[in-house]
Amino acid sequence: MPKPRLLLAACCGPCATVAVERLSPDYDVTCLFFGNNLDSKAEFDRRLAGLYKLTDKVIVHPYDHNGWEVENCARCFTLRLQNALDYVEKLGFDYFATSLTTSPHKDAKLINQIGASLSPKYVPTDFKKKDGFKRSVELSKQLGMYRQNYCGCVKS
């Protein structure tokens, strides 16, 4: 029996490592790279290159930072998760999740509340638990990924 198809909204390769590792036993995972929040095309390209070191199953939303000004993280999370849901609906995925919950700097409870409010297809996660962030650091080093030190927005 085939696994359900899950679209993982991936903020970067390093955070996606542990997410893909933990989701793959139960789902057929495809990553969605949406980086309109990133402050430059160069940063977008570096993060996307890292994601491709993890998997070739990547959908790339074209970079367009014009007009990307959000007042807070919750608004950014909402826009990113809504973008993922749009792809889920357009491409017929069964579920979606996000790698944002890997970062110790991101509020997994808030992210999960937003995701659940958007759709019952959202799979809540907290990838930083059970040493998830530590595991993401290990995996990204093994894969030779660029590890950024900020979320990517201009306000960081």
C-alpha cells in the first residue's frame, strides 16, 4: 500500500533534515521551498542548494521578495503555511507539515495552531524535541550544508 503524500514546507536544508528523517517512515515526503521572506536572492539560492543536498524531491516556489513585509513571526508563519496549503490543494497532496519547528528559535505551539487553523490536512510537529535540533546539526554537517544564523527576514 502506498504511503500518504506529504508536502513539507521546508525553510532550509538543515531544518528539513530531521523533518524528512522523521516523516519518511510514514509518508512519501516532497519538500516545498518557499523563500519570499529571505532578504536576498543569494540567501534563497544558498538555502535551496542545501535542500537539494538532502533530496531531489523539491518543489521551488519562485523567489519574490517584493512587498514581503510582515509585522511579526506569526504573520510570516501564516503566509508560509497558507502557501504550502495552496500547493497541497493544487497538486493533490494528502497532508502537509513544516520544518520550521526544528529551530529552537521558533514557537512550535504557535506554528501548529496556525497550521491546524488552516486545514485538517496539517500534521502538527515539534522536530526540536528528542534532540531534533542537535540531529539536524549533525545531518547538515554530514551533508555539507550551509547553515544560516538567522531566519532570513530583514528584521532578524
